[in-house]
Amino acid sequence: MPNATMKKLIGVGNTGDRKQLLKSLTKLGCLEVTECKCDFLEKSQINESEFDEITLKLAKLDFAKEFIKEQKVVINSLIKKKVLDIKLEKPNMLERKPEIAFEDFCNSKDWEFEVYDKIAGLEQMKSELIEFKSKLAKAKSLLAQVSIYKDLNCKFTDFCGTKHSDAILGQLPKSKAEQALEIQNAFPDSVIEIFGEGQICAIAVLCLRESSEEILSKLADLEFVQNNLNINEIPKTKISDLEIEIKQLEFEINHVAEVVARDYITNEFDNKCKLLQDFYNVEMQKLQTEKLMFETKSSFMFECWYPTSCEETIVTTLEESPLALYFYTREPIEDEIPPTYTMNNSVVTSYESVTNMFSVPNYKEIDPNPFVAFFFILFFGVMISDAGYGLLMALGAGIMLAIKKPRKHEMSLVKIIFAGGLSTIIWGILFGGYFGIDTNVINGWFGFPEGSSYWYWFSPLQKPTMMLALSLGLGIFQMLVGMGINAYALFKARKPFDAIFGVFSWYVLLGGIGLFALEAFLIKGNLALRYSGISMLVIGLFGLMVAGGLHKKGVKIVSGAFGNLYSIINFFSDLLSYTRLFGLGLATGVIAMVFNQIAMVMIQILPVVGYVVAIFLLLVGHLFNIAINTLGAYVHNSRLQFVEFFGKFYEGGGKLFVPLGSSMKHYNFTLEQVADNKTAKAKKVG
């Protein structure tokens, strides 16, 4: 399917009408302003003060979001400790993305004072909180130092020497205490006392002044640290004061959290912040588009890309606009590369997120998303291969989609899981996979003979070779489809020989390999199959050699011809990557079976409690298995699309179509403008 055809709108307007025009283009929601190409006009200069104002307001909203997020962690901790008796408003995770009328959205600025006034309060609390935490850290550090000397019965400032004596106060490790006491034997005129019961203990030394330096030297060898606290209080008094200060600071910090919980963690404030964030993101987008325009003193020039499907609505709206405006539309010229806008149904649209992770499609190439959607869904089911798991996935994702009713481009991952769940149900039924239960056990439940398989196709665990063959077969199918898309693109680009020799030779070659294998393993001795296979192999190889020599001259024709045969090795190397389907399909069943066996063992060794333990293990184990294999299926599925599939035809390197107004993240416009556009269209037809 080709991408949407794009056209360019070029217009000139009065400078005073520029803001109103950008508002109209935003409401239309289908025009992307692009850089003008004009040699005789100057580029528009944006209002730097307006830019700075919007940047500051967005920064304040981001600050509020992050600060409240940080405080939520503190608040939840305080609630668990029962320090705070408060119940937070919880956002409704299943609530639909809110909608707002365009005019109401544009009027959001009218009531922003209330929000920014509250944010100013948050900024003040943040400043106070930094101060409180700084003081708290200092108080706790000082308390830790003073606590070592809690048994000292004099003020720190009173512990000093005289004219002929010296007083030394400090701390050392408890393990060095006995060695410190031995110093007193070498200095009979000194007195050493050690006190404290922790890992670090205090030491007080009274000695003659002429002995102090030698004693300090010996203490230094014992990791002694001299006291430098200049506190005019007894340690016990200081400790009491510090404990009171710490409690007060902790109270102040908790009070900040309480105020935030009471006044700011509300759905009303959160919604207003999100709406303002969307509003100013759109305003920033509009301001940045002004830099792409050219202007004179009284006029400006602009250019926009838009899908041709929206042309009638755009032209009607602009023609009926009261603005002083002249415009015309045209097709893209040769050197222009329009942005890419894919127009897919709601199922395929979900897989655009997968493709865009690799690269946005080039405007001029085929949209790969329908093919990606088909193969992604197909492979997803093979990789998980359990109908029970698929049912849970489809139910969980389906309920979420039914409640939230997302728009076309929203909740892509949930939609992918839902479609993957449906595919998993189908493949699980074909494989006889139901929560990892052995197929013979299921046969016993319904009275079927042991080993019978007429109610399913085959079990991957019982026939792994067949599962491997299926995986490789699906791989060949996808790669051939990729080659077919490449052939179509080559014919479209008027390169028929590249398509015939470079692509269809692969079909002939692989067909020859298939016939040769059929004769060798199944229909042995059939000479018609054998010689047909050999003939197709030779024709295919010859075609690939011709393709390698195309567009080359001289000796390079020969080197290109034989060099192209190396692509056969690359093909089969890519094919082996599809054993991922085989590996993940088996892994899901094996892990599920292991959890089932562990649960059965628990029931056997624990007669009564075993059932409770088994149920817990089954719930946790199977949920873990679903989660880890869903993640694996998504990652490895994407890898197969990006490398093996895209490598056959996909160019990418496009630029995504980003119309004005698309920078909204939290709100959607109501669809009232669609009705307005239909009315305008009816008036024009009339």
C-alpha cells in the first residue's frame, strides 16, 4: 500500500494575521509547516521574549510534576509508618484520554494564574525543603560526633590545659583502646581515660605539656582523631538539644509532604497542569514554525505539506477565512521529499510504532506496515503457542481497550498484545497447548485414547522437528514476500531486469531446491522431479549471476556475477534466524509444564497446605511465563521484521508527518471540527 499522497500549500498573508492563521491551521490538524525556499526575502524572526516566557512556563510545569512525584514517595512512606493520616487521590488508570473543545483549549491561558500561583507555592516549599534537609544533615552529623562524648561531664570548651599541663580529647576505634591505655605506663605523670561502648570510643588524656607531643604521636599510630568541637555545653545537654532540633526539622519536612498531599496531589490540579502543558507545547510548536517562514515589514510567506485527502477541507476553510490571505497548492517537485503520512486501518496503525522504531518509511516507497502487521501477528502466536495464555492476553488487553476506547493512534502496545493474544489462541489450538498441560492428560479427561492427536495439529514438545520445519517455512514465506515487494518497487522504478534476474531468480532457485528435496526424501526415484529441480537450480543460479553483472562494466561484470552468488549464504543465514520461532515456541510450553509439575509435587508432599502452595505457584508461575514470553515475542518479532524482512526491500529514512497541534500528549480535541468541516464541504457543493 503506498503512503498518502502529499501536496504543498504556499501562501502569503498579512503579518498581523499570522497568529490567527497558525491558530486556524492548528484547528485543521492536517498541515505541517515546512521551511520556505525564497531567495529574495528574509527569514522570520521570532519574539525571543515570548519564546523565553513559554520555555519558563513549561519548565515550571515540569518542575511541579517532578517535585510532586518525589513527594509521593515520601508521602506513601509516611502513610505506611502511620505518621500521616491522609488518603491520596488515585488517578483512574482506565479512564479515557480526556477531550476538550478547540476553543476551550485556546482559552486555557485565561485561568493559568491559579495553577502558576500554586506552583509558586511548590517552589517556595522546595526551597524550604532544601534548607530543612541541609540543616537536618548537619544536625545528624553533629549528633553522631557529640554522642561519642556523651559520658563526658564537662563542657567541650572547659576541657583545656594549663601553663604546665595539657588536656587531650579525641576518639579512636574500640579495638585500639587497650593499646592506648598502655601509653600511660610509659608516661607515669599522665592520666588516660577511655569511655563509650560503641565501635568508636572517646579518650581523654591529662599530661605534662612537655610529654603531649610524644603522646599525640603514639596515639596517631592508633588511628586517634583529636576533638575539634568548640561547644560551650556539656555533651548530654548538646545531645538533647540536637535531638529536639532533629525532631523539629523532621516535623517540618513531613509538614511539607502533608501540604503537598492535601493541596497538590489531586486529579483536578493534575489535569489542569497537563492541559496547560499541552497548550504551551502547541504554542511552542506554533512559535517554532514562524522561524520557517519568510517575511517583509507587512507580509509573510509560508509553505505547508498536507495529505490530498484533506485538500477540500483545507481550501474551503482558508477561502472562507476573513484573513487577508492568498494561497495556491501544487504537487511536489522533483527534488522535494514530502513527509510520510501513512493511512492505515486501526489494526495496522498500531504496528507503525514498530516500523518507526527502525525507520520512518520513505515517502516514495511502499508502506511496509500492512505486511509488518500480518507477520507480527502471525509470528506472535507461534512464539507463545498456548491457547490459555492467548485467552488471558486477549481478555486483559480487550477489557482495557473496551474501557478506555482509545483513538486510532493511541495505546498501540495494548492493541498489539490484543491481536497477538488472538493469534496465540489460534496457534495454541493447533498445537494443543493449554497452560502447559500434557496433551495425553487432556486426552484422559475426555476419554480419548492415549497418544491421539485428531483434536489438534501437532504438539511442538512431542514433534520438535516438525516445529522447526514450520518455523523455517514461515521464514521462507516472509522473505519471499519481502522479495516480491522489492520486485514490485523495481518494476515501478522502471528497472524490470533487476526485478526479473535479481528477484525472480530466487523464486526459481528455491523452487528447484524444493523439488530436489521432494524427490530426495519423499518421492524417491521420480526422475521428472529430479531433473526439473536441477534445471530450476541452474536457471536460478544463472539469473543471480546475471543480476550481479547488471550495471557493471568490464572485468567487474565477472566479479559481480560470481560475487552475487555469495548472497545465497546470506539468505540461508537469515533463514536460520527464524529458529527463534522454534525456540520461543518450545520455551513457553516447557516453562509452563515445569510450573505444573512443581505444583503437583507440592500437592503430593504437603497434603493440605500443598493445594494452597500449588495454586500460588501456578498463578505466579504462569503470569511470569506470560509476561516474560510476551516481552520475548515482541522483541524477537521486531528483530525478524527489522533484519530479515526489511533487509529484502525496505529503504526507510523518511520524515514523519507532524502537523500543527500534534504535540499534545495528555488531551485530544473533540471531533466537533470534523462536523464543521463537513458543513463547509456541503456548502461548497451546494
